Amino acid sequence: MLAEADAWRARDLSVVWHPCTQMREHPHTLPLVPIARGDGAWLIGHDGTRYLDAVSSWWTNLFGHAEPRIGAAIATQAMALEQVMLAGFTHAPAVELAERLLAIAPRQQGRTPLSKVFYADNGSAGVEVALKMAFHWFHNRGEHRRTKFIALENGYHGETLGALAVGDIPLYRRVYAPLLTEALFAPSPDAYLAQPGESAADCAARAAEALATLLDQHAGEVCAVIVEPRVQCAGGMRMHHPDYLVRVRELCDASGAFLIADEIAVGFGRTGTLFASEQSGVMPDLLCLSKGLTGGFLPLAAVLATETIYDGFLDDARERAFLHSHSYTGNPLACAAALASLDIFRADYVLARNRATARAMAALAEPLAAHRHVADVRQAGMMLAFELTRDGDKATPFPSASRIGLKAYRAALSRGVVLRPLGDVLYWMPPYCVDEEQLQMLADVTRAAIDEATA
Ligand code: PMP
């Protein structure tokens, strides 16, 4: 069986170019792991080795791998209708999913609920849709000066050029900078950046003031502010106080800019509530969803918009319409998977169960907070992160050349756990089906991985 895994590795490396990977590091520095099947929180190799998927396969998987109810829904849909273009045509899964997403989307007193769904086929494409919609809406009104976006420092919204332009992670952005449209960046409300004596709420208030100033400086020029509510995920699972989004909502209203909430990573229960914006009692003008939308089975994105935004495109002129299109927009199989995933939330009382799981995660993480290389342990629901530094304080990050994260990844993988760090941040973001025994293993392996990486 090992021979089978080796054969897949060799065949792979001769033809496949992997994402987010310096291919030079395969096969020696970084072992390529062929996976034969998935089962709940486990990924299983050809030799039978089991890996606990502590990062939910890039935050996509919700209820475990090969979840039979979602698999069955896709199979049934595949036998009826696998794909039809969504321009000029429609199908039941797209309609039903839109109805159900709008029914559960964040609401805010005094605001008319989100009322239209535009589909795309991955997270970055969803972000592109939201950005273009915001810009185009003002363009249709003749507000041609509104061409700018405000995003947050250390934010991430995807890798296509438009999404990358509002992202602020140098590793992904720097090389392509000459190709990117210019965005304005406001300070992150990240509570890890709190100054001595400052609470997370103070830190959020300070960042909001800076955003207010930026909006003032560019009065009448900003079409939207885009944020990842509650957690800047790719930025190292950095978390902020829910008050921040409340202020952003107020500032957007005062300046006339739209608020785009990118809940691609934090949506569908990751932060404890179904959507992170709920913790602030805020409804955005545009809500981007993807990743867990299909339970992690198929690529799909949905951008939920207000009626005001939708109305801004209704006209006799074709170019005033939102012509953005992807071939697989609203694919029936992906929509069927998403509907099955929403059913599971209800049938299995997922959010209630997650509250207990999140408490267990907190208890298991607590002893690690005292580790001499752990500067911070932070949690938002089913997301929990450890910030590793040389002396266990914020002032002494490891030099990037020491590649602590990579070492921890290898150490954890050799012990049967997939922990794929973000820099020197290790995090737990397991499928919701994770059980106590698996969490205990996760905690034990995390400690061993930190010890080995920092030895
Ligand atoms: N926004 C956020 C907040 C994300 O975390 C990601 C993916 N990590 C994206 C957008 C892009 O999604 P995709 O990878 O599906 O393009």
C-alpha cells in the first residue's frame, strides 16, 4: 500500500502544479500526502494512515468528509440535472437555496433585509462580484468619483487580481502589486495589536477612528469598505471585538459607502454564530459566502445583496445591468449540496453542539497558554489559534527564516494530525463532527509539534 502512495506521489509530481506551494520543496522538505478517502474528521492515505483534518481542508469542510447526506443529495441531483446556464434559465436548487440563504442571513433592526442572491463559483469570484457591484451601482447613479475601496491591513479576500487588490498580505500580494488597482487600507482592529492597557474593545475603537479619518479624507470617493468580520483568517487567525463592525456600519452609512462583509471563511457557524456579523447585530449591504456553503463538497459562492443595490441595476440599457458571469454560476450540484448542508444544521442542532465543542477546545487549549513559546491563545467559537514567538511574548517573533510553522506542520503530520499553520500561528478549525477523543489527540499533538518545532 505504501508502494501505491509512492506511485501517486511520483505521478503527481510529474504533472500537477500545486496551489500555495513552492514546488521545489517537494518531495524532500515537504512530503506530499496522497489521500485515498475521507471519513468524518479523518483523511485516510492509501497505506491506511489516518490524518485528523484539524483545518477542515482549508476551512471548507463543515460536518466531516464524505458526509453521506450531502453525498446523496449531490448524487440525486446529478441524475436529474447536472448543469444549466443561469442566464435565461433557472432550476429549483438555485431558487430554493437563494430563498433559504436570505431567510437566515444577518438582519439589523431598521434595515430592509438582504433580498437578492447572485451566485459565483468560488470565494475570490464572489469577492470580485461584490466589488464590481458596489462600483457599478454608483456608476449607474452617475457618481463617477466613487471608485475606491477601503480594506483592512492584514486582510485577505482571495487571489484573483481584484480580490488581491483589497488584500494586504505581502506574501500573496507583493509580486503582483504593479497589476493591482489601488485600494486604501485602514488599520486592523486586531486585538493582538492592542497596546499595553488597551482592551480588545479599545483597540477596535481606535481602529474605527482611523477608518473614520480615512473616509473623511476620501469623502465621496469610496464605493465600499470590505472586511472579514470577527476574524482575519489568512492574516493569522487574528481576532477583533464585535464592536468594530458596529462602528464600520455606522461609518459606512454616514459616508454613503457600502459595507461588504466577507464571511467566506467565518460564515456557517465557524465563529459560534451562524454568521459572524450577527455578533455585532450588523447587516452588511453585500455578504460574500463560499467555502462551507456546500458543507465543503463543491465550489460555490453566493453574494447576498440589498434590494437597493439590486434596484440600481434595473434599466432598459444593457450595460447598466450586472453582466458578470461565470459558466458554472449557480451550478445545480453545488446548490443541492448547499441545501443538504443547511438541512444538517437544523437536523443535528449543529450550532448548539458546537457550543459544547468550543468549550472543550478552550479547556484543552488552556494549558498550552503557559507554554514558553506561546504568546497568545485566542478563540472565536470553533476557531482557536496559538501565536508562537521566541520568548512567548508579542515582542519576540521568531525570525521567518527559522520556519517554525513549517516544522510544526511536519511534526504534527508525522503524528497523524493536519495542522497547516499560517506563518507561526497554529490553529484548530476542525470539522464540526470532531469528538472528544480526537480533540484530545489534537491537543497532545499540538503540544508535541510546538515542542519539536521550537527545540
Ligand atoms: N475571502 C476569505 C476571507 C478567505 O479566507 C478566502 C479563502 N481563504 C477567500 C476570500 C477566497 O476564497 P477562494 O479560495 O474560494 O477563492
